[in-house]
Amino acid sequence: MYILVTSFIVHHRAHDAWLESLQRDYLPVLRERGYDQLTLTRLIADRPVEEFTYSLQVVVQDLVAYREVSEQLMSAYGEQLQQRFGEDVLFCTSLLKRVELK
């Protein structure tokens, strides 16, 4: 099992519109494709900041599923983000291998 992590850095001026976009344009697409193990977290800063940092974790069963999410779904959503928000929303993805502890 793998976890695809997409980190978003969102400027405060784009925050509300980006969060709405994520909930309307991307999360439903993931759920429709069967990716229902989703976790969205936000980093809490100890000082005032102009950007918010979020992490979206999507559980994927295998590398085929990873490629679908990364190369198809996230790629399409990323293009939407670039067109709409420019550099106010930046993102990168990482793939983690889940290790079971005994």
C-alpha cells in the first residue's frame, strides 16, 4: 500500500477560492474513482504567515493506482490550478510506501 502526498503552498489571497476548488473540483473526482481514503491536513505556524501549507494524502493500493492519480487526475487538476491561481498556489507530490509495524 502506498500514500500519495500532495503538498500545497497557498497564498492567503487565494486561500478560500483554492479550498473551495479543491473540495468542488478534485476531491469528488478522487472519490468517484474509488479513492476514498483521503486526509487533508494544514500545517499550523507559530507566527503569522502569508501562505498556508496543506498536505493531501491519498491511499493507493499499487503503482498502477499511483500513476492514475498522479499522472492523470492530479495533472489535470494542477493545470486548472496554474491557470486560475498562477503562483499563488504551488504544489508538489511525493509517494510514500506504507510500512506495517509489528
